[in-house]
Amino acid sequence: MTDDHNELTTFVRTRLDEDEQRHARHLLPYLDEAERRGRLRIMRTDDGQGLHLAAGPLAAQEERAPVPFPEKVAYLRREIADCGDPDTLKLIASVYAGHAGWRPEWQL
């Protein structure tokens, strides 16, 4: 892995940690805010057995129940650990683009 990839991974993991702390303090996590604004969406797979991350808002065929925050974070952590796909990392990192540690080269 490159240093940039490692830095991006660390940035995302740290921001997820901070979002978990916000959630524990009953504050809206930035991840949930980004979903509400239509920047990304985490939803259940069609079979209901897993989760899926997508860029931008998606029109659901039927109304879907939101995925609880702890379940979203656990899913994203697995995605980061399992593949560390650069586009997935950049999509997650985009939620935190307002953070001082954000780097423009991480833009999708």
C-alpha cells in the first residue's frame, strides 16, 4: 500500500471513531448528516442479509427503513479492512471533507 492510501485509511478510521463518539453523546453523526443530504447512501441489500454503500441519493423501489448508525459503522469498518478499495475510501472520506485533515487529492 502507498503512503497516501495508508493516510486515507487512517483518516477514515479516525473520522468513524469520532462519529461513534458523537453518536454516543446523542449528536448527529456526520455520516448520518451526509446521508440526509444525499451525498451517499447505506442500505440493505435486496435479500436483507447485508449492506451496500452507494454514492449519491438513490430512489428506493419501496420505502426502506434506515440502517441504524452502529450497524453502518460496523459495515464500513469491514469494508475498509476487507478491501480498502480507494474509491470506497474516498467516498467515505468525502463525508468529512470539511475536516482540517481532508486532502483535495482524495476527491472522487
